[in-house]
Amino acid sequence: MNLQQLRYVVEIVRHGNHLSAAADALNTSQPGVSRQIQLLELDLGFEIFQRTRNRIIGITEPGQHVLAIAQRVTTDIAALRSLKSDMNSGNRGTLTIGTTHTQARYVLPSVIEGFIKRYPQVRLILKQGDPEEICSLVEAGEADFSVGTETMREFPGLVQLPCFELPRSIIAKKGHPILDEPELTVDIVAKYPIITYDMRYSGRWKVMKVFKDRGIDPKVTLSAIDADVCKTYVEMGLGVAILTTITYDPKRDVELQARDASHLFPSSMIKISLRPNVYLRPFLVDFINAIAPQITVSVLRDALREAPSRAGMY
């Protein structure tokens, strides 16, 4: 067996068991990937993937253990490469961050501005996606860490540290009757068409759970992964939006008005997600600390030190 074969296992799973997609990501051919997996299975003496008519449909139970080891090995190699690069470059290098639109647009700008002034030789790369996608980027070694809200799927192989909460507000077009209600309730909000986040975001399923618990089936006219897109349709008068308060900017959103709804709908927790074997480069630690001052280098080291026993279980 070799490192390349382990990478193939990781990429196949990451691309939903689609050999062609994994081959494209690896810049190789589908028959080549299939052949290497067969050789690895022959070497191990058991099948890693479940197949039907020569098509991969899932992963076997022993394959789960192979996947866990393959993920650790490939991310360890990525960590070693980062270490080599950093030892030769000082405060130079590349910092790749997985992030959602809300964080990239409303949380990170001031952090990035200060970071660039302090580390002008560091190249920053932001990779955007939904909360699960950005955690997958970290898991695959394609991002150093991610900044995003909770995920519906668990990522036991990552270390996740809470940063801060984002409360919610009702965003409506100026003059909308909901802004004049003497007391805002869930029943009143449900009277109007609702614009909110896509189901992949905690902002959607947390809000919908509140309605469901009250036996209410609200009319969701539009959902999107981008708060700015949601606000565009609110401006058109197509409904009211239930968004995180931070996404309302009175200087820019001159046609809109926000009303606090933190007493009606739970907040979303912003989390930093890292691989247990990540190399804590000084500028990586400083970036995280700028987002969440309570996450110091000692907090990070303690969290990573405790991680191996958890990561080895998945």
C-alpha cells in the first residue's frame, strides 16, 4: 500500500463515492483510481467499498477504519509540509480559511484588515461554502481551519471550539406592519411570508424547529445561503427575513429595518474547526485569537492535546 492509494480512498468518500469526480479532483483517470483501490483491497485482504455492478455504493465496516486512518495520514502529511514551509519562511506562507458567507461578509473583514497589516507576507485564501462543506475542507486538509455555524452532521475527527453566538432579528421593508406590532410573537411572525437561510444552515433548522414546536407551518417563500440575497427579496416586499442580527447594516440597508427576535428564536453558535494535528503557526493562532480573544494559544494546545483519543474513535 502507499500514500497515493490512501488519498484515493479519502477523495472517493469525499465525492460521494463517485469515482469520476474523485479522479477529476486528483487529476487522474477513473480506471487508474479504480485499479489502485483494487490493489489496496487485495493487499489488505478485505473490501473497503461496497459495490453493485462494479459501481461503488458505500463503504464497508472495515473500510470505515481504513478511511479514518487514511484521513489521519493524509492530513499528517499536509501538516508536515506546512511545518517545512514555515521553518523556511518565518512569518511568510499561506493561510487557508473555510468560511460561510455571513462570516466572510460580516465577521472577518475587520479581522483580515488587521491581520494583513501585521503579516503582509502571508497570503490569505478564503474558501466559502455551507457549514458542512467548510468542515469537509478542513477534514480533507484543504483549509487550515474553518469559521462557521453548527452543522447537522457531526465531524468527530475535528476539534471544534465555540467562539460567540449570533442572535437573530426580523428584517423587514420599512413601513411593514410587523415593525409596528406592540409585542413580537412567533404567531405574529408566522402571519407573513418568510425568507430565511437554506436548510444546510443552523439559521434555518433552528428557526423552523420553533415553529414546529408550536404546531405552526409557516409559509417560506424563499431560502438562500446568502443573507444579502435574502435582504434583496425583502426589499422587493416578498416577505420578512429571519436572519442573524449582524447581517443588518443600517448604513447600507437603508430601505430595511430590523427588529430584535432573540427572545423568539435561538442564536447560532460560531465555531472554529481544526484538525487535531494542525501545526499552530504563530499567524494562525493570531488570526483565531482576533476572532475569539478567549481562544489563546494555550487553549488551542490543550484542545488539540485532548483530541487524539476522540479522533481515533471515528
